[in-house]
Amino acid sequence: MSWPERVAAALALRRKSQTLRVRTPVRQGCGRFLTRGEQRWRNFSSNDYLGLSQHPAVVAAWQEGARRYGVGSGGSGHITGYSEAHRRLELRLAQWLGYPRALLFISGFAANHAVISALAQRGDRFIADRLSHASLLEAVSQSQAELRRFAHNSTAALRHMLEKPCTGQRLVITEGVFSMDGDSAPLAAIAAPTREAGAWLLVDDAHGAGVTGEAGRGSCAQAGVTPELLIVTFGKAFGVSGAAVLCSEALADYLLQFARHLIYSTAMPPAQAQAISAALEILAGEEGETLRARLQDNIQRLRNGAAALPLAASPTAIQPLIVGDNAVALALADSLRERGFWVNAIRPPAVSPGSARLRLTLSAAHCPEDIDALLEALHVCCE
Ligand SMILES: *Cc1c(COP(=O)(O)O)cnc(C)c1O
């Protein structure tokens, strides 16, 4: 097949299986409403769980940072891109989460790739929950380490894999809150056999940080677990963008030498680091408590009203409505959109075949009335 033929065939296949991905330009994509031109929808698709993307203090911190530092960082952190704003944020994150060090990355995707490829050597075995995020699974399969996947949240399957001999080092990989299902990993029951086997643990808490646990410290704090590597991201509850890896002094120094995403890539703008710091102060403080309580109320309200709907058993802001068939999921998303709700149909390969779903995400930015209106529309559309 020639290049043009290959591209055309791949697109045709996606169209045929109703898995073609398209983008829609919006005026505003997070917060309570999604707006496009003059139209607006109640937004049940963004990961802005606490509504911080629009918070005046976070917006002002970014503006003030831009005035002070300009809009760019000018280079990688090893050259000119590591500012006082970056350093303050790293120190505060480390203190907040109880780690010796934090290192900032441009995104969660980059952080996962960087850490996994910097650690993996031939002979190593990286053991990941089957439903781990694409950035984690892809990074391992592109690395020198061997990838093994265990059944979702099965500590028995994990234990079994840890009993097998391995000549290299082992790293166990899971998420705090799973991005497409909204359920949580049994972190304490994963950490214990991992430690006994002399393996390390990496937890990607993209959807837990800021939302769950005491003062929003996330899934690991909630489970009383301190993995060797904790990944938190700032594009979800923090309402901004970027990520950090929390780890030991030695591991941070190692990553500064060997994480190529830190060495060959421009650092995040200092103003962005300042905005993330402002989001962190809100999350970690009293207002964070209020926002988390509001989010919990919204989750409860939806679940209480959804007994007749095929909602997965998720206690978090991610509430998947599993319909199975791709075309059915798409049609459902379309009819909700016609009724004024922005909801996305998630289809394979993002989820396993036959488990297409509407991934409803709730936010503290929603009012009780938004949840009630969504429930009413869901009941009509699902009939
Ligand atoms: C969103 C997400 C990422 C990627 O983070 P970005 O900052 O958006 O690149 C990584 N892991 C999980 C589990 C995620 O949900």
C-alpha cells in the first residue's frame, strides 16, 4: 500500500466502525456550560471537576505571572526555563503530598512517558492494570521493559504475576481513579505485595488529585499509601494543564539526568506554574472543602436519580453510562446534545470493544438543577 492508500484505508476503517474521532471548536469548553458561537449546552464532558479553570484567583495569577515573567519560558528547565515560580510550585507540591521532591512536566502524558522510559531497562518487567491510561501502557510497550497487564483491580492476578521470577527490576503501575470507569484502585492491597516483592509502585492519580482524600491530597493519601512514584496532573481538578512527579531526592535527581522530556523540551511557562500554585492554594484550603462537598452532592444527586439507568458503579465525578454499541452511544450523545447537554460518546479503542459509553463528568460548577435536568433527559433518551 502506498502512503496515500494507507492513510485513506485507516480513515475508511474508522468511519465504517463508527470510531472516527472529530473535534469541535468551542468558545468555552470547561465550567458549567460549553459554548459554541451563540449556542450553549450544559457541560457534562470536561474534567474541570471543581470549576477552577474559571476561578478568578487562578485567572488573575496567570495574568500576573505573564506580566512578571512574560508568556514563555525560553527553554528547557536545564537552560533558562526553570523559574522561581516553578521552584515554588514544586516545593509546595512536595510539602502538600508529603514527598521529598516534585518535578514539573508539561503534561501527564509527557510525565508518564518520561518516567517510564527513563527507568526501563532490558530484562525489567512493568506490570500494569489492564485499564491503565494509554500514556502508561504505550510508554511501557515502547520501552525496553517487558509489559504485563493484570486484570482490572485484581490483586490476586497481580500477586500471581509478582511470584514469577524476573532477572531485572519490576514496576507495578496503576491509577488512583480510572479515567473511563471512575472506579478506584485498591491501593493498599496493591502496595503491600508490591513492596514484599521488592518492586516499585507508580500511581497515576490524574483523576484523584485535588478531588479525593483529606484536603484533596488524592487517592494515595486516602489509602495511606506512598508509592515510589506518584503522578498528579493539573488539567483536571486543578483546571489548568501540566503534571508533576512526586518521588525521593535520588529519583528526582535521576530523572533530571535521564527524563528526556525534561531535557529536550521547553519548560511550561512560569505564568502557568503561578496559576497552578493559585489553584493548589484553593484546593488545599477551605474553599477546596466547599467545592469538594458540592461535587459530592452532585454525584449523590445523579446516582440517587439514576436507579433505572445503566450507570456503572462509580463513586467519583466520572459517571459512565455503559451502552455497549458504538452507534447507540453516538445516537444517545446526539439526542442529548439536541436537548442542550454536552456529553461525549467514548468508543473503542479508548475503551474495550463492546463497552461504548457516555462518559458523564460532574463538577462543582454544576447546580442541582443541572443534574435534575440531565436525569430527566437521560430517562427520555434511554427509553
Ligand atoms: C488525562 C490523563 C493523563 C494525561 O494527562 P495530561 O496532562 O492530560 O496529558 C494521564 N493519565 C491519566 C490517568 C489521565 O486521565
